[in-house]
Amino acid sequence: MDATVTNTTSEGKTWGGGNKPLKASYGKLMMWFFIVSDGLSFSGFLAAYGFSRFKFIDSWPIADEVFTHVPFFHGNYPMIYVAFMTFVLIMSSVTMVLAVDAGHHMKKTKVIWYMFFTIIGGAIFVGSQAWEWATFIKGDYGAVETKGGKILQFLDAETGKRVALADFATTLPSERVGHERKNGIWYDSEGALPSYTIEEIKAGFAANSNLLIRTQTLTEKGEKTILSRDESLLRLNRDAVAVVEGANLIHNEYGTPLFADFFFFITGFHGFHVFSGVIINLIIFFNVILGTYERRGHYEMVEKVGLYWHFVDLVWVFVFTFFYLV
């Protein structure tokens, strides 16, 4: 009968490799595994975004014309607020580094203050992203959609600037009725009606000779195609079928709906990570105040949550670069 041979150390243990591979504790090693797997997820999302943008490059919205708002200010400020959000998140990563360093030196008071600043920065970012979503959904100027799902925007012929639907739409004496159960056999509730009908847009456009239409198709210079007055009238009366205000998963006044789909999914997924990080940081923050890690004799938990927070910040750098800047 064969005997089973087991290699043991002098202490009688089956494995003598120690409990800290690569000099990392089990908790830190598991956090690195999570970061790598989550990083692959974000990589896949950004790769899908890149392929989709390349496929629809001639109709992809221009970020400088979409993200132009700043809270409490009226005007055109391309990418200013997004840059502010990015700065706040990066600075929160700096304060997290200082918190981890203070934990290494067992300085409880400094850990508390640096983690507090980190939480404030994360909360500002999440709130700013929620505001950005609300602004994106609400829209700014409005547009019309053609039979093929293309977007037509309106410009002032003299200034070349976009014109909002409210600035030229004509109010027609008609009663607008939403979709009702009695309208057909199959009934499905519909959302809120747009502010204007397509007939009101057409009438207002015809009455303002200084208006032109800009399509979502880009020229070789990367600028959207502007139609002549005659072409604009023809395109509007022949192809326009619906009014679009703002953006959702089906319609998008800024261009192809796929842009809005990726915007909601990628920034929403990252925002969920930031929100989760804020909650985790709050838990660790209160544990620090209660002296939990002082009694343990180390602040490794602060270091582990710091790894997650740095990962979230790094992901946003890539999202900001590929989604907003490129």
C-alpha cells in the first residue's frame, strides 16, 4: 500500500510560505484582486465606447457643445465644470494619501481631518455628477428628429450660434392630447409631451428668415454641416417628425442616442463607485474617531480603502480623457 508523503517544516506546518505573499496582507491582496477585475470591466466599457464612436464618427456630438453649463451662471463655459469636478476628485486622492501616511505614523487626529476632506471631495463630485445628469437630461436648446432618427439643430445665420426652440416656435391654436387608452387596442403610457409640436416649430422657422438648420453630420474639418436657407426649409418640412428636448436612452437632442447611452452608463457606473467609496470612507472615518484602529495598533483599513479610492480617481482620469476631451 502506497504511503502519502507530506513535506513539512521544522514546526510541523504543511506550507511554510508565510501568510503575506508579496509582503501584502490578505485584505490588501484581495483589494488588489478586486481592483484588477474592476479595471478590466472599465476597460471593456471604454473600448466599446471607442469602437462605437469610431463607427459613428460623422454624427458623434462634440463634447464642447454639450457640457457647457456651470451652476448659478448663465453662458457658454465649455468643459469648465467638468474640469472642476476632476480637480476636486484628484485633490481628494491627495488627502487620502496624507491620511494613509498619517496612519502609518499613528497620528489619529491627522487621519481624521484628511479623511474628512476626502469624504467632502467625494460628496462634491457625486453631487456635481447628479447635477450634470439633470442638466443633460433637461437639455438646453431643443432640436427636431427626422424619420431616420437624425437630429436637426437650429442656428442664427448671422452669429452662427444655436437658437432655442422657445426663441422662435409659434403657438398654434390646437389642443394637444397625449396617448390615451381609447386610442388603440394596445395601450402604453407615454411620457410628458414636448413643449412644442412639430407644426409649431415649422411655422416659427418659416417666419424667421435668419434661421438655418445644422445637421449632426460632421464635415472633414470636424464641424457640423450647416444647410442653406432653402435646404433647411426643405429638410425641415420633408423629414422632421418629432421634437426632442434634452436626452434620454431613446432620444438625444445633441446627436446620436448612442452617445447618451454611453454617457449614462459609463459615468453612472463610475459615479456608483464614487458613491460607494464615500460610504465606505464614512464608515472608516467613524471607526477612526472611535479609536478602533488605535486599539488594533495599525491603520491598515485606511490604507485598503485608500487603494480603492485611488483606483476610482484613476478611472475617472481615463473617462475624462476619452469621453470629454478626445
